[in-house]
Amino acid sequence: MNSSKYAELGAFLRSRRERIRPEEVGLVAGPRRRVPGLRREEVAQLAGASADYYNELERGAGAQPSEQMLAALARALRLTADERDHLYHLANRPVPRDGGLGSHVHPGMLDLLTRLTGTPAQVITDLHVTLVQNPLAVALLGDHSHFRGKRAAFVYRWFTEPEARRLYPEADHPAQSRAFAADLRAAAARRDARDTEVSALVAELLDRSAEFARLWAEHDVAFRRDDRKRLQHPVLGLVEVNCLNLFSEDGRQRLLWFTPALGTDSVDKLDLLAVIGTQEFAPNPE
């Protein structure tokens, strides 16, 4: 990447940073703020980067961000789809297809997620790839940001990795398996027939999981919209929640948030979750 491209990338990042008010991304503005928009270190924090690294990007000092970092910056800066694509072009990186870890999260959906500070919430794709989680979702469900490739899809891990099922009581596993298979069939039907991402995922699951193959052959189809779930937390024990979904217009992304089930002690447990935080108690994704 030539020096002019580095400089243009830095200028674009700076212009996007300066237009955002801290409260729009869940930060406290503070009384002594002297710069418009966000500080550089605040963008770095939101994107999971070091302040020094982000400073290099804005200075055009020669750092070429990875595709994962570009996706994180696009979310931190609340870029539109066109702005996200422009960011990738400036960095000489291919624009990712929707559905994977680099999928663009609509700024409105991110804004709503930011405002859901008192309840676990996350944005996932229609193939159950987690794109972003709030701190309470990490505390309740574990940190899903470490998974790559096929393993990024929770539906893949559900049918191929026994550890993925520890989040649910064993008695609930058959119902969850059936729901995952039916939801995946609905997502596959909604996508273009030539979509290789979903066809590859289904083919892999058919090859690796006899349970999935049996359920897939039943041709059940149903999007997961409203679920009542029992989650097995390593510290809080059994937590019963309502899982609610807000779908994007094209159905490729969902905002999930979890509320305590009425008539249970889960209200107190979710309140305690905020006190516990992520610490060392969240389920280990590995």
C-alpha cells in the first residue's frame, strides 16, 4: 500500500471519529473534553486495539490493518455499509461477504445494542456467527470473539463439539438440536441458491454429525424468534430466560437480548450477573 493510501486511510478514520459523540457509543463525555467526537484512545478501546496502533493508523504511518481489525473499526465508528466498503478499499483488503465475522453490523442495530446496558444482548448472523456482544452477554454466554472459520458459527459447534452444549442442561439438548436444524434450513432457503457459505456449512454438518443428518432429513423449517431457554451458568447455576430476536430487513442478522423468565429466580440471578461481570466465571469457549 503506497504512502498516499496510508494517508487517505488515516484521514478517513479521523473524519469518522470526529463526528461521533461519546454518548452515542455508550461512553461518558465528561466535562473537560476538548476535541470533537471521540478521542483516539476511545476508538482503540472500542475496537479492541492498542492506542499506539490506532494512532499509527490515523497518522498514516504505514500500518496495514487486518480484515478483523477493519471490521472492528467499522463497528466502533458506526460506519454505514458504503463507508465500511470504502474503509476496506483504502486498506487494500477485500470487502467481506455478509454472513461471516467481517459482516457489517447496521449502525442502528449497534446503537440499540449499546443502549441495552442492563440486559445481555448480542448481534449474530443467520448462520449463528456472533458479531458483537455486550459485556453482560459475554458474562452469561461466554466470549465468542475468539472463534474463526467454520467454528465461528455456533450451530456448527453445537453439532460437532460436545463442549458447546455445556451451556444448556442435557435434558434440553434434543429440543435445541431440532430448533437449530429448523432455523438453519429457514436461513438456507432465504439465501440465494448459489450461496456457497451456507451450502458448505450444511455439507460439513451432514458429513460430521449423524444427529444433524437425521434432523435435516425431516425438513422442519422455522426461524427462531422467541425462545424460553434454560442456561447452565458456572456460577449462577440454572438461569431461565426469554430470548427475543430483532431481525434485519434481509434476515441475515439478528439482535438477541435475554430477559429473565417470569415466575423464576432469574431476575435476581441476572442482577447478580452484572456484579460478577465476565471475570473468570463465564463459560470457556475453548
